Amino acid sequence: MKDFDCQIECYDIERKASVYGDNVGERWWTKAWFNGREKGEKSIEITRQLSVAFIHGEITLDAWLSRFYPEQMKVYRDCINETRRMLVGV
């Protein structure tokens, strides 16, 4: 293995999330996009407190998406794990 030279590029799945409120800031929602799709997932209503925590970076993107989009994140994790298995050959 000492002479093993492996060049691996990052093959991650793009994922994004945003939060937005109504005009008066009383109701808040989150929306997510996976794998560069133009059409995002359905918006989910959240509390103002959660939206502020996400905006200030108190909640990581993956934790946020796992909480509000668990099925999509399961698919994401399965794909990443499968890619790792293919790269390592396990």
C-alpha cells in the first residue's frame, strides 16, 4: 500500500435549503433542493425560532435536512455509502 497512489475527486450530491417568512414575519417555511434539481421539495412550515437558528448557522445543513426531509436524506446517505463501497471495493 505504500506505493499506492490514488487520486479521488469529491463526488458529493448537491443539496441546499432555505428559509423564508411571510411579509410580516409571522409564518416561516423551509424548502430544500437535492441533486441540482430546479424544482425543490415541498415547503414545510417551521417556527421563527428555528429559522433564525438555521440562518445564524446554529443548525448544520445536514442536520436541518435530516429533520425536515428525512426520506430524501436517507436516499442521500445510501448513495454516498454506495459510492464509498464502490471506491474502496468493499
